[in-house]
Amino acid sequence: MNLVKAWLAIPFWQRVLGSLAGGALAGWPTRLAPAGGTLMMLGWLGWAVSALRGR
């Protein structure tokens, strides 16, 4: 459950949209966007494992 709490402590825009928002608002490159999506999926997987262990 600590992984889930740590994941949720990071603001949403930094977890998921950080690279895309930076690209749209500041003209930064969006090469990190796939990493954000991958981290989001890993967060879901961590949450699922945590939820299953708690039951």
C-alpha cells in the first residue's frame, strides 16, 4: 500500500500529462510522454497488487 500512497502523492499532471503539458504550454519536447503512460500503467498494476494483497 505504500507504493500506492507514494504514487498518489505525485500530482496528477506530473504523473500523466507532464511531458504533454510541457510540450503544449512551453514548447518542450514530448519524448517523455510514453514514459508517463508506462509509469501510469505500472501504478495501476501496483495498485491492483496492493488491493489483492489486502483482501
